[in-house]
Amino acid sequence: MTMPTRRIIVPVAAAALSLLLSENLFSSPLPPDLLDAAPSRFATSESVRVHYKSLGDPAAKTAVVFIHGFACDLTSWRAQAPAFDGTARMLFVDLPGHGKSDRPPVDYTMDRFAAAVDAAIRDAGVERALLVGHSMGTPVARQFSRKYPAQTLGIAAVDGALRSTFKDPAQVDAFVARFAGPDYEKTMSGFFESTFTPATPEAVKVDVRRMGAGFPQPVAASAMKGMFDPAIWTDDALKTPLAVIVAKSPMWSAEYFAYVRTLNSDVTIVEVPDAGHFVMMEKPAEVNAALVAFAAKAGAIPMRAARPGRPEDVSSPEAIVKAVYDVISGPAGKARDWDRFRSLFADGARLIPTGIRPAGDFGPNVFDPEGYIRRSEPIFTTTSFFEKEVAHRIEKFGHIVHVFSTYEARRDPADAKPFLRGINSFQLLFDGVRWWVVTIFWEAESEAVKIPKEYLP
């Protein structure tokens, strides 16, 4: 990154960081046993004991309520607990037939599941709930909102459908029958394996298989039948805030998103690339950023707790660096989105170009984001520039990432040669919910200081 002057304008470089999310660096760095350590509690719904856990202020009357999917349990949300720790009360529910809840010989309908969620909410003393449902948990949340509208603060559908995935009743019958048939174990194994992608971390696969191991066939067959009951798939509008957070997939098409907007025109839609069905386990940073932002929008947590920033900008190092580049680069006269720029930087962040200082000596010129804006905005109105990364080195430890990024600056992206090169040093922080830029420290190449070969492509 560079600080534009009246003589030389050097914008932020466009970098493509090659950190591997599969290394779990971007999972929450907070204690992984936060949910595990919480004591078990039990509510009663239709004579069935419903297991749940409560985290946060026990006196709070508003809570974020997490509802797992088919053949899973509340531990599927383990990576989300740290994201809301200290900002919201959370309830994690094992649906009847799942986890540590009772498994009686009953019909496992979405209405029964919704009633169980209500029982846990009432037992916890909660009056209003922001429902976060994964997979089958989404139609459960939808039924809850129909049965208990006064208690519903909003719904976040995490890779869960808001309309049936089958159009032909015969297809539904054939699909459901597989879970009641003699090849049940093979069917269940194939079902879970189909939810993974080549990018799914092995640890996630192991955890998903653990949750589904030994899942009772009567519960599975009944829950599948209940999930595809045509009676629950109606097109009634969702009047509460709605978020759709999904793994980027052909299943979630533009046509589907258009349909969702007929249910709620103000829906928040977030697509997470390179993830499978268990997106909240595979990409917790991305999902957590989206959930926290939505919870603030819905009023479940204070707006200040949402940590400002578009979810798609602050969900990964790649995303936040790209966002910085995007907001700086552009043609002459293009208004920069400075509010977006501000949202990327941590409190006390600094932008530090190295060069000749006003006193005439050589050293760092230190600016905060507002100082950078004041210096840059007048110049951006008259001068075009674009910048991109051509090479980088990355170091990482715990919460922090350092990117040593070599850039090239051009007046136009089509220019054959750059007018300037240099190196940007990015310091980034992950706070358990989102990424922040802490420092950008840079120097432009000159006749006296050439970029060494090891920092070039």
C-alpha cells in the first residue's frame, strides 16, 4: 500500500492470499470446549425430555437459539459458541430423538420439533428467540415461527431449505422409503458422504460421522417423512428478519434466491465458497461473521457487538485484503466507499508509508485511517490508478497473520507495464468473529532500493 501524493499516487495492492483454511487457522481461537463445558439442562415437551445447553447471561430474555440438522446434535454448533460469547445469550437444543434428548416411539414431525424448541426456550426463561437452523433445523425454525410468532425475533437458515427440494410426490416417497428400508446403514452412510466436498476438512467428516453413528432407524425414517411433509412447505411470507447463509452450490441457485425474496424482500443472503453442507463447521469464520452481523440487524445483540463490516469483507484474510484493495483502486473521479474502508480497520490501526517525511528526513509517515482518507480523497478525484499483487510471503501464528506482499501499480489495468512497484506489509488479526487490518506498512521501489528476486514471481 502507498500514500498518494501530488507527485506520485500509489494505491493499495490487490493481493490473493494463499492461506489454507483447511488448516483450521481461521476457526475460532477461543476455547473449543466452550459449549462442551456448559452444563446440560432438560425441558419437557409432550412428556419427552429435551436436552439443551444455555450460555451467557441466564437472566437475559432474548437469546440466539441454535437448531441442528437431521441425525446430528447440538455439538454441530461448537464453533459458533465463541462468536457470541459475551454478546448474547445462547441456547443449543438437541431435538427429540437426537443427541441426549429422549427417543420415544412417536412421529418425529417438524411441529413436534418446534414444540421441543419452545419447551427449551420457556424452561430457560427466554421470551424472544433468534432461530439459527442448519439443514432440517431450518424447517423446524420455520414451523416455530408459525406456531410462536410473538417469540420469533428472526430466522437464519444455514444451508437449509425454505421450500421443498422435491417437486414430485413420488420422488419424496422414494427418497423417504430408503431410510425405512433394509439397507438403512448404507443409506445413512451415503447420505452423510454426499454432504461433503473435496474441500471438507477430514476433522469435520469425522465429527459428522460421529454424530450420525448409531442413529436409530425409526427416528431417521420418521424425521425424513416429517421434513418432506407437503403441509409444511407453504409460501406464506416471513415477516421476521431472515438470513440465508449457504455453501456456494448449484443447489442454491439464482432462481431459489429469487423465491426466497418473495418470502422476505429484505433477506440477507450470504454464499460461502469451497464448503460443503456442514458449512458452519467447515467455514466457521465466514458463517460466524454473517451470523453476528445478522443478529445485530435483527436486534438480538447490540449493534456495537456486531463489529462493523460486511460479512463478505471480513470473513477471511483473502476477503479483507481484497476489500481494502477494492475500495482504494478505481478510475479518476470514482467516489470511494470510505465507510466500507473504515470498517476494515481495528481500533488504533495505522497505515505507514516509508519515505521522505515533511521534515526532510527519511522514515515512517504514520497515519490512521481517517488521515489516509484526508490525504487520498482529493487525489483520487483526478487520478486513476489500479494496483495488484504479483507475489507474497505469508507467516501465521495464533490470532495473527503477516503478509509480505509485492505489488505493481498501473494507471489502467490494461497497461502493459506498471509505473511503480513496492512491498506492502499487512498485519491482520482474527478476533474469533471476523478479521481486522491492524497495520499496513509499505515502501515503494526506487533506484536505490530494488525489490530482491526472492520477493518477485
